[in-house]
Amino acid sequence: MYDILKKTGISTKTKAKNKKQLLQHIANMASEHVGVPTMNIAKSLQQREFLGPTGIGNGVAIPHIKLRKLDKIHGFFLSLEQPIDFESADKQPVDLIFTILAPEINDGTDHLKALAMVSRFFSDKDIRSKLRSSENVESLFAILTSNEDSKAA
């Protein structure tokens, strides 16, 4: 994930009462980094969730969208202060969120590769545990970028 995530794209102990509030927070955060209006990002994230929840289980969600004005994939990670319902298949509330914003201009292969990479990364129970026990951006960034598989995208 080293190629798609920056330290400034990490938020720890984020406060959100529900999915809508969380998606708005992600949109605000992402807008500052990618130069796309917050409203466009928020609307796209909400539309994607309407198609089907992006909660993958074990307290993890991977919201992912394509946007026209991007030239590369961007990743954003948030840990929540309190887990929230994300309509995950396992019915567990979510407290770890990795959002992928991908360019709309290609065939979607890079988007799918990034999604697969992030999904594999978060399938590791030890990694999830380390992320949950980390208190600051520095340690979260180190964990998120330490895995060799995470550099494959």
C-alpha cells in the first residue's frame, strides 16, 4: 500500500456515529488530497454503498470508487473511536476503514488490483490487531506499508 497511501491520508480514532457521517468524513479528507470537490466524492461513496455494502467482515470496510479527475489511485485509512454498523456480511460493526479512490479513465484493472491487495492485507488477523492497538499515525503508517504484498499494486 506504500504506493497509494500517504501519512496525511490516515486518521486515527475518528468519530462517526453512522455510515453516512463516516462517508462524509472520508470525502472531506480525500478532497483535500485529490482536488475533487467533497460533494462529488461523498455522492460517489454513497452511491457505491447503495449498490452493496463494502464491509468485508472482521470489523473492516473497503469503500472504493472511481472518479474522473484522478490520474492515479489514492488510499485513505481511518480507525474509528467506536465501531459502527456497516451492513457487513458477518453483521459485525466496522472500526477499520481503507478507502480506495481510483481513476475512471482506465479499464479498471488497477482499481481491482488495489482492491484485491487491500482485501488480502486486511484478511490477516495479526495485522488487524496491530492496527487496532496503534494510537498514532506514524505507527499506523508503518504497519500499513510494511507488508511486501502491499507494494504490488
